[in-house]
Amino acid sequence: ACGIRQQIDDGVEGRLVPNAEDPAGIAAVLAEVLNDPEGRARMARAGLKRVHRHFLIFKQLADWLGVLAKVADSRAPAKS
């Protein structure tokens, strides 16, 4: 899915499979992940940090408040 590629950096927060219709490719990536407990833990921590930075409602609310503040500033009367 296109959205997943925007949410996950391959090898950082998780793993992406180049072709979702390639069972051998999927199996190879799964085998790599299952055989690397330290890598799984590292990706899990990185994924949690990414979610906190980019996807929680508080981040979205802060972004919207920033947009609203810019709009309000652009409509404020000029000070002389």
C-alpha cells in the first residue's frame, strides 16, 4: 500500500517488501526479521518514536493550531 511506504522507512521502523505478490520475497524478509531479535527491538523502538512524532492526535492538533495561527496573523490589521 502506498501509505505504508510513507509511514515506514525500510529497515528503520520496520521492513517493506518490494513486491507484495512475491511469496518468496515475503518469506525472505520475514525470516530475516524473525532471526534478528535485536533488530526487531530496535525497529519497534524507532516505530514507537515515529508514531509519537508524526501520527498521534496531539501532533496533528499542534499542526492545525500552527496553520490557524498563520491564517490569523495574515488577517490581522497591520500595526503602524
